[in-house]
Amino acid sequence: MITKWETEEEKLSRYMKIPAKKKLEWLYQMNKFINKFSSKKTIKIRRAMREI
């Protein structure tokens, strides 16, 4: 049971302590997941947005 709620500053400082490499790995995994389960239409839209 949580007895104390974190403030925004505490959350930010906790997130900032996560190493950059770990953050990039997480983003890479999320990107792979999204690409794997996206529809062809969504993939097409993403490619078009990337080119702009």
C-alpha cells in the first residue's frame, strides 16, 4: 500500500536517474513493437510524416 504520493519534482528526479542507454533501449523496443503491430495504413502515414 502506498502511504506517500510522489511530487512532480520527485518523479522527475527519479526518471532523470535512469541511464540514457537504458532509455534509448526502451525507446528502441517500443518502436519495434509499434512497427510490428501497426497496420499498413499507419506505416504509410509514418513514412510520409518522416519525409516532411
